[in-house]
Amino acid sequence: MSSNILSGMANKAANMVKGEKGRKVADLDAVSHTVSPEDRVTSDFGVKMGNVDEWLRVVNKDKTGPMLLEDSFSRERIHRFDHERIPERVVHARGAGAFGNFRLFESAEDLTSAEVLTDTSRETPVFVRFSTVQGSRGSADTVRDVRGFAVKFYTQEGNWDIVGNNIPVFFIQDSIKFPDIIHAVKPEPHNEVPQAQSAHNNFWDFVFMHTEATHMYMWAMSDRAIPRSYRMMQGFGVNTFVLINTEGERHFVKFHFTPELGVHSFVWDEALKLAGQDPDFHRKDLYEAIDNGAFPKWKFGIQAIPESKQHDFEFDILDATKVWPEDLVPVRYIGELELNKNVDEYFTQTEQVAFCTSHMVPGIAHSDDPLLQGRSFSYFDTQLSRLGTNWQELPINKPVCPVMNFNRDGQGRHTITKGQVNYWPNRFEARPPASMQEGAYQEPAFNVEGIKARTKSAKFREHFNQAQLFYNSLSEPEKAHLAAAFSFELDHCEDPTVYERMSQRLADIDLGLAQTVAEAVGGTKPQKQTRPNHGKKASKLSQLEFPPMKPTIASRRIAIIIADGFDNTSYQAIKVAVQASSALPFTIGPRRSEIFPAGASKKPGSGVQPDHHLEGMRSTMFDAIFVPGGVESIKTLSKNGRALHWVREAFGHLKAIGGTGEAVQLFKLAFALPEIEISTTEQAVESYGVVTMSKVSPDSLKECVTIAKEGSGFVEKFWYQISQHRNFDRELAGLNVQVAY
């Protein structure tokens, strides 16, 4: 007994040192090792190998003979390589992940007994995996698609998984339709085209025929489907869950994650180009931010409806194709999710992590949401296919609390269980079921009435009200982007039946939208609204209602373009100011070898080493551009087509652009638009997100302390424009389309 007490005290002390939040990382460290020069290569059975370049064979000085099958080392290397791949996920195959912590600021004990949502002293370790849905594991990050937002909470009571998306609704109400929607959106079966795109006949044929998808495809055509970063998108649990408190009271709930950095997206041309220029953009962005200490954070919130009010709404709250408008059911923010550690190995962590909607801890339960109920079967089933029956013993999936049951054997079993029995009940009374007082998972009894039938309740049959609500609630730029997205998608549908039908269907949402799209894609232009638009709007549906919690340029990527003869004072001042604001400066030049400032000798070491050259990167990979002056530098850049393209493309993509000194002449050449006001004095001028200052003094580029719209200095004005992500006034004025990019 004394040894058990000492062991328990040691474990408790160890947990106090590393903290609850570090338990999962410590758990993984126990099965990790680091490659080092001191290591020597061994076989999988532990024997050191002296040669990994030559197969054992018959040979003499003149002739190379046959290889020998007795060479177990070479055979092991080949057969291990041949079996490296496991089945990729049918959906969400392409992903990126990171570790972090969940902190609770306010107890939800009025709603649930789940300690992860009631104990404010805890910091729960988490692993989050972001993903696209449609494409294969080798597809691009920036395609138009729903993004997965799956969170695994390693709680003291077991693993709790929220397997969500960055869009709060889904295409289908009933999980039985999941094979159909995925078959329809995946590459068409006759030619395996297109990859990771919904812009094809089968998808739009299906969603036209399946009207419950209407609300979801409005979201999918919005800017939400082309997020700027995983760090700048919301997460939603999508389904309706149940929370149960200590009194046995039930509340229906939805889960929300709202990013500290605000909700931001690409423009479509940018997303298209990045898919080819940098198909790993999102995963690199996440890794870069965490590596630089700019840890992504999200507020965690819940919407709750008492069981007694389940039927008080015009929609069914169990319908996954509907949102709960925040005007009716406010989000209560009670916690924070932070990601602060990158993965050590992609396959064993990001690829082998497995989520299940059925993973719930006491106090959290299923509702009768028909999509959720089927997901809980499907997710468990797919892990068996991908990872085998012992998938929950893999280090990334293993809970931090003890796992004690009589499950045994199976391929890949890791745990060694001592004892004489593997069943219950047994004569030793070993491992009996837990009582509620000991933390057993139980649900309170509740009545279920109805007939056995393949149907759903009446409210599930309404499919258009919230599609109209979403469209009505968007800003004018967002509506324009949505119309352009429909126009792009349907232009890729060769079957006239498909684009003609969709041209008419959009008149069920908004006549102006339908007419714009029909004209663009060659469909018949509807002449009347086929379903009256109720005219209602709701808050928090437009992503422009989710700016950063405070104006910031932290983690933003700023390109500084220079050539020989650049103004070193402006260059250094802005670079230092960018770093001081926790953003990331990247120097871009005509070449990657040294660029020399004005007045400097051209001896090696006296110049600036660019991070990249103009042809190696593109403006699409940065959030803003700054060009310092310098007569010779601007002369060179003005004659460089790629440099002009950088500036014009950033302008077309509505990004913040800053320039000082002679750089104002480069901007006049690049834009040639009288509407863009350019500075001619020492005063900083902002015009449609272009910030210029013609005459620079040593103290005019000081570090920015406060980012505010009314800032008067160059840095204040430029930083504010960067913090806003895009200048949509430039688009509304039609200026971006007047510049070739």
C-alpha cells in the first residue's frame, strides 16, 4: 500500500510541475525520440546496419550479379516503404493540426455537469485539426470549400471531440444522404475530374434536386469558403447537442469558436492563384504563426435553448441546415482556445488523429439531430477502416485519463493488461461499472413519442427562409463576391440543364442575384421572384461583423520591395516597426543576392540580403506591400514588369499598399487612376487603402503604438489599413477592376 501511496504522490507532483495543460504533450513525449548525429541506423528489430545503400548481392570486379533474398535488412526497408500509406480520409483528407489548451473563464454549471465546462481552474490540453472537405490529401489548401474545424479535448474524464466546420450549417438534414452529397461533390466518376472543386455538373445537379442544400450552398459560395487563414475563421459544432446539469435538466446547445484575429477571407482571384503558387499556404501559415509566437486564439461560446422551448421557433432546432440566429439565441462566450505547439511529426499526429462525434463526457449528450446520430455511427466506423480496431490506443488519440475495460486483442494492440479475467461480472469483482457518483456517463430518461417511419417532422421541409436570411444579411461587397462565385461555378458546368436550372433556382432567393448570375453563365434571365423574399436580416451572419477583437497587424506578412539604390532609412524604419508590431517583414528584390542601399559601397556585406526575389514569390502570399523610396531603386522597379505586377495585383486584391519618397511615382505609374490621391508633401495621405508620403524625415516613420483609423502619421495610417485586411471601398468604387493584374 505504501508503494501505491508514494506512486500516487509522485504522479501528483509530476502533474503539478508540468501542469494539467501539459499532460498530453508529456504523454506524447514518452513515445517520441529525436534524430541526432549520435544515432546509428538500426533495423526494426534493433540490429545496427552498416550499409543502407547496397543490397546484398553476388558480385565480382567485372560483373554485378543477382541480389539475394536472404538480405533481411533490404527487404525490410522495401516492405516498410511499400506499406507506409494508410487509406486517406474519404472527406477531410487534406489537413493541418496543432496542439494547445482550452481555458474556461465562466462556469456553465447552470447548464451542464461536464467539468471541462464548469471547472474554471482547469487548462485542458487539446489537439485541433483543420482541413478541406472535398479534395484528396494532395490537393491545394486555398480551394473554395468548407473547412473542417475539429477539436479533441483531452479531459480528465475522457476525450471530448467537437467535429465541426467553419460554416454553421450543412448540405443535408439526414445522414443517409451523406454518400450522395459526397459522391456529387467529388470528381465525376467517368473521368476523375475536377479535383477539390464543386464547379462541375454533378454537384450543382445534386443541390438543385436536393433543395435542403440551398442554405448551405449560399454559405459555400460566400467568402467563408475561401478563408485567409485557419487562424481567421470561425468554428462551429454544426449539430445540436444536449447539455445536462446536476439537476438532470436538459438544454439544447450549439458550440462556437470565434477568432481573436477576426474573420477574413481571400478574394477569389487570389485563392485561385495561390492554389498553384503555394498549394500549402494554409498549413504553412499556421506553422509560421505558432513558430513565431503569434499563437492563434478563439473565444469559445455556446448557444443554449431550454428543453421546454424546443418548439418555440419557426425552424426545427435539430435541423443541421439551419442556424439559430443570434438575435433569437445569443452566444454566451465562456472560454478560450489557444494553439501554441506545432506537431512534431505529421503522420503520427495530424494524419492518425481520429475524431468521433460520439466522444462525449458526462454532462454532454446527443440530441435527436438526425445528421448527428448518423455521424456518430459513421465516424467510428471510418476509423476502423483507416486505423484498425485499436485506433484509440494510438498516442495522439489516447486519453490522458486511465482507460480500463475488458476490450482485448486485435491488430496493433499496445496495452498489456495483467490479471486472470477479461470479463464482467467476475469472481474478483475487478473493474466493475462505475456509479454516477464515481463519474459514470449517464443520460436522464425522457419520453419519445411517434410512429416508426422514414420521414421527419414538418419544420424540416422548409428549405428557403434561412437562405434568404443569409443573403439579406450580407454586406454589398459580400453579395458581389457571392454572385461572382456562382458565376464562376456555373460557368464550369457544360450541361445547359444544370446552369439553366440553377439560374432559375436563385430567383427563389433574390431576383437581382438570379439575373446577374443567369446573364453571366448563359442561363435564361428570370423575370420575377419565384418565392417572396421575407426581407429579414440577422446579425453575425456577415463576416464583416467579426473584425479583430482589437486592431492589430500581429502575424501579418508584409512584403518590402527594394532594388539597388533604395532608401535605407525608410526601409529599416518600417522593418523595425513591423517587427515591433509582431508582424513578419519579408524583403523582396529583383534578385536574392545582396541589394545595396543608396550611397553605400557595393562591397559584399554592405547590402541587404532579400528573403525572396520577385519571380520566386507573388503578392498573393502577403497581406500588404511597402515600397521605400530611392531614385535608382524606383527607376529600376518602374522598368520591371514583375515589380509593377506585384503592386497592381495587390491593388486588385484590395490589400494595403504603402510607399514613401520616390515610391509615389511608382504608384502613379502602376495605377494611373485619378481617384487615387498621392502625397506630394511630408504629410501622409491615405486613399482607398494606398498610403503615401512623398517627403520623408528621420522621425516620420516611428513605431506605431496605437492602431486607429484617425491616425495622422504614415505608420499609423498604413497599419490601420493592414489591420482591416481589405479595402472594400476600392472595390465598391470599381477601381480594382480598372487595373490589369
